Amino acid sequence: MPSSKVIRNVRPLGAAAVDVLVSDGKIAALLPAGSADPGLPTLVDGQGQLLLPAFVESHTHFDKSLWNTPWRPNSAGPTRNHRISNEHTVLKDFKVPMAERAGPLIEHCITRGSLYFRSHLDTQTIWGIQHVEAMLALREKYQHLIDLQLVAFPQGGMLIAPGTVELMQQALDLGVDVVGGIDPAGIDRDPIRHLTTIFELATRYQRGIDIHLHDLGELGRWEIERICDMTEEMGLQGQVLISHGYSLGAFPPVELFALADRLAELNISVMTCAPPAVTVPPVAMLRSRGVNVCSGSDGIRDAWSPMGNGDMLERAMLIALRFGWSKDEDLAMAFDVVTQGGARALNIADYGLEVGNAANLLLLPAENLAEAVVNRPLQRTVISRGQVVARDGVFCGPLIGR
Amino acid sequence: MPSSKVIRNVRPLGAAAVDVLVSDGKIAALLPAGSADPGLPTLVDGQGQLLLPAFVESHTHFDKSLWNTPWRPNSAGPTRNHRISNEHTVLKDFKVPMAERAGPLIEHCITRGSLYFRSHLDTQTIWGIQHVEAMLALREKYQHLIDLQLVAFPQGGMLIAPGTVELMQQALDLGVDVVGGIDPAGIDRDPIRHLTTIFELATRYQRGIDIHLHDLGELGRWEIERICDMTEEMGLQGQVLISHGYSLGAFPPVELFALADRLAELNISVMTCAPPAVTVPPVAMLRSRGVNVCSGSDGIRDAWSPMGNGDMLERAMLIALRFGWSKDEDLAMAFDVVTQGGARALNIADYGLEVGNAANLLLLPAENLAEAVVNRPLQRTVISRGQVVARDGVFCGPLIGR
């Protein structure tokens, strides 16, 4: 293997130390530490650090972030509809173009160890096609470093905003990957027609669905049941992700076993950021019934809230804190949610530390996964496709055409 | 002022830049930036950073931390009583003495910007007086750097563990500051006798009370009412702090207005760490009715949970997240809880950025309080009594007798 490099002396997920041979951007071999050919070039001397797969940021909104701009006090009113209209006001005449906000944010997320992303992309008539085009251009700029899935997301409603469906089709035609949706009842006020529309779009374009579902309590649960019905009817098993799904936290977990089993059977994933101020899906119960759970940062420093920093290791800590977890196996479960859970939800084929997978890796100093989640060290070495792209919080990935 | 030094060009709480004259460990003057005598020695060139009062860590358990020792998987069972007995098992034969765990933890907390602390101190017959003596020795070691209040805390119950009251008296005789208590109903199973005992101790020793109250729902609320009764009867207004008070989060805030008004009238403070997995006191409502609220880290890397890092700026973020706050004024409220709220609860006289107060200060790069809470930068310069004791996470305070 003439083009191989070696990551020396790292502990995969906390196991015994190995040397990792990396070739053509992939993991070529895992050898006992110290046994790799000393003549091969060293990619990183790991010094016994943890070796982890790069994080999967399964839910964010790069297009609306105010990252890399001066602090802006939040000006939104109290309801979801206030926040939507406030966002229009804030972004309409915003001086800094999206690329200068989202680009640095992507680089920041890379420094924290994320290399796989799903970003919702506001597909609203108020923006026309410009937001979509700007985000597609940004994806092209970073495509040699990250995997970025985009969702045509009708943030302002779909049926209530005529022209939105056509714009979503245009976005899908241009290369946006996933069909989005939002609160078929709470925002769009016609749940069956909303769901029928997005499922038909997904079928026609052969794409997945990622639906924002904030609707609470019985209403949200009823909508999840309808999403199950349509997933089954349309044969979209394994292609549907429910984002937020707050209603799943509104009932004693035992009352949700049947619904969880149905989600598992249809391979519908659930994304939760585990926010503490609202009911959230019971992650451990869902996983115990076979439902795949992933996580994301949601908004990062945007007009909805200034919170968020794109650190999926901090997100794992927040998930653990949300459920009062303190055991090593539970902290490792939180870690799994932000890694393998994301890879399963986003259908990433070559993910993980096995030979043959993409060498999208993260090294950090910790004894094991539990300590990594608790300590969240910022000394992180990030490797994308076999190349070091960030060290200790500093982005050093090569940029093409800059 | 021959012994004066200057902190140049800092913005108090985000206001216009000033130079701060520090003399004899106190804030001697605040002058417009650039106007302090250039001949005076510079303590720190602030370069426009925020100037903040040092944090008040109002609730932690230094004595039980496993800080500075190798990772230890949590071995506790599911209930509070399991955790108490598990802690005995873990600490009984622990190889590293308390001073080598709590000492480095105190130094770590200083690097994060805390200089005022209230630490509960397990006062249990299983430990005899050794834990008390070890913690008092540690306080002496750091007394030139920090203000540390200690609470005689009957972690394992008081009435149910004969000999505990006598041990608490012994601790108070030796210089422990505050009378502790714990779940008069849930743990000690005789609420009135428990409360009577600790209120009598407080009266006899002329000390304050700090009671752990995890009891939930109606039970906890009823106990808070009894604490109000006794505070009034014994004339201990301004001397009582209720820690956790989870039950205050079990009711719609409007149902608690009368109780909140009573807490305010009796000047009883409430401490919350704002954990997401349990109901918590409604901070904004309590403050709006005049109740003082403070916060703390609770356990830091101990046998109860490996979570916690003693960072009160992160705690402010977690408080904001707990309640879904995103407005600048709400983020500033979270900041106030971990600073002025603590100073009021702990009756710290010379606290804050006004002239004449102790020069216990923190500098960090942020535009304003809101951004500080969201970003939690680790570049922090910590000044204790006019002396730099930590920079960028590295403790550099002088240690006496080391």
C-alpha cells in the first residue's frame, strides 16, 4: 500500500490501542498498536487518545444562522408564528450574505468533529430560489470535506403559502436531497393534505422525507400515526425521519410501546435535540423497542434563538442530562445517538470504524466514551477522508477555489 | 494611592469601557477608559473585554468529588437511598484523600471564575469527624483566595441516623458555618421533628439554614410551607435557603404566587441547578415575585453522577436552556442568578462591581452578558482580591505553605 498513512496508537471507542492504516481516504486496516510499518508516513500520532467516528449532525439550519456576525439581541415574539415572521424581518435585509455566515459555521462544526450533516433549507416563496442556490453553491464548496444532505423545508408552511410546493419541486430538481414538511396540523392546518403532498413528492422524486413535528400531545401523536400509515402505504420504509416529535414525550413511555413498535417496523427514525423546556421523545425506551434515534443542533445562533454551537459531543451531554443519565452505558448510548444513530437515519453507507469505511474520524483525549461525553474536551483532531482538517479547534482543511 | 494597580479598558457587565483602580484587594475607583494614570502598574490590559463579578457557586459538594482521579463508572442504584449507600461503598476505601480531590477541584473552579462557594459537607456518623476536619483544613489552605461557606449536611438522614445531630453540633463548634437538612419527610420520615431540630440548632448557634429538599409535588410544597412557618416563628428571615425545591416546579406558576410571596417576605432564597430531568422551581416567576434565586453545580464528578464541571457560566446557559430563554434580558437574568443571586443568598457583603467591594473579578471576551452566557468562552482572567489567580484555564494563584 504505497499511498497508505498511519494513525498510530489510538483506542477505537475506548478499546485496546491500534494503528489505523488509511488509504485512498478509507480505513484500510486496524493493526495492534505499534505493529504498523514504521516506514509508512504518520498521519497522526494518537498517543493513546480515543478514536471515534466523526459526528453526524442530523438536524441543523445552516441557511438561517447569524454565525460570524456581531451579537444580535433576539427580537422574536413568543409563538412559533412570531418566530417565523421575525426571521423574515431579520434576514430580509441582512447585510452579511449566507455564504459568509454558513461557510464559517460549517468550518466551525468541522473543528468540533462533525463531518456528516443534514441541513434544512428554507424553501419559501419569500426567498424565491436564491436561498436554495446559495446553499447548493456552499455545499459544492465543501463537498471534498463533508457529506451534506439538504432538505427542502417549507418553514413558513406549505399549503398556507401558495407557490411553496412548486418551489420545493424546483429545489428538488436542482439537487436538494430530501422532502421536508412542517406541523401538518399546527402550521399548515390541513394535516392529511399536507402529508399526502409531501409523500407524493417523495415518491415522485424517489427521495426521503424529513418532517418537523412540533405539534404537542394527542395532536402530535395522531400525526405520527398518520405518518406511519402513509409510510406503509407508499412503501417508504427506511426513508422517513420525524424531527423533534415532542408529542412522544407527552405520554408515559409504556403507553407508547405499540407506536414505537410501529415506528421500528417501518424503520422511521426520530430526531431529538433533547431540549429541556418541552416534552421530548423517550430516547432509551424508543431504542429499546428498536426505533432509531438521532440528534442535531437545530438552530445555531439564529433569529429563533442565539443558543447552539454545533458541538455534537456537547449535544450528547445535553441528551444525557435531559434524561438524568449517569451510567457509562447510558452515556455511551448518548454518544451512539450522535454517531451511529445519525448514520442510520441519514442512510450513510460507509460509516464507522470498520475496515473499508470512509476515514472520517475524530481523536480526542478521554479514557472512554462516557468520559468523552462528560468532559467534552476541545482538543480534537478531525480527519476527513484520510486528511487532517482540524486540530484543537482550528480549521485547517484545504479549500478549493479560494 | 501608591499601592494601586489598574485593570485597563474593560466593560463592566457590557457597559462603556473603564479603567478599574484596585487597591488593598478592593475596587478603589472606576474611571473612563484611558484616564487612569499611565504611570500606575497595570494589573491586566483588558482590551475591551467584559468585566464581571466572580461567580458564586452556591451549592456544591467538594468533599465527595472524585475529581483528579481516574474515570470511575457510576455504580449507584436507581433511588436516592441507593445513591447514598453506594457513596459510602465508593468513598469508604477510596485511595485518594479528600484534599487531593477537592483541592484541585477548587483550583479548577477558580479557573472558571468562581471565587465564592457554599459547599455541603457530609456530616454522617459513618465518617465521624474526619471529613469535617479535612474540609476545614482545605478551607484554611485556600482562604486567601476564596470565600468558602460550609454546611453541616446530614446526607444519610439525621433523625434516622442516631448520633448525627451531635456530629453536626461538633462540626458547628469546629467552625462549619451553616446548618444543613435533608428531605424531612422523604429521607428523615418525621418532617416536623426534623425541621424543629435544625431550626433550633440554627437559633442556638446563630447560623443560617440550607436544606436539601428533593421531595416532590404536594409533599415538597407542604414542607416548604412548614419551612416558612418556622422561619417566621424563629425570626430567621434572610437566613434560610431551600436547595433544589423541585416541588416548586410541579404546579402551574400561577398557583404558587401566594407561596412565592411568602418566601419573598421571609427572604428565603431558593437554589436550583435547573436539572432537565425533574421539575424545577420557576425561576422567572419566583424572581418576579421578589424571591431570590441562586444556583450551583451540585455534585461534580462524584459517586452520584460523573456530570458537572464547576463552570457557573455553563450553569447560567443550562438555566436559560431549561426554561427556553433566548432574549438578552433573560440570558442576563440567568447570569444574575449565578452572581448577584448567589451573593444575596449567601449574605456576601462586599460583592459586585461597585467601588469599595472586594476586587473579585472575571474578565472574558464577549460583547455582553447574553453572548457570554451563550458562548461560555474559556479564555478567562480571574482576579481574587486584586491579584490574578487564573488565566485561560490555568490556575496561577499563590499557594501558601505548599
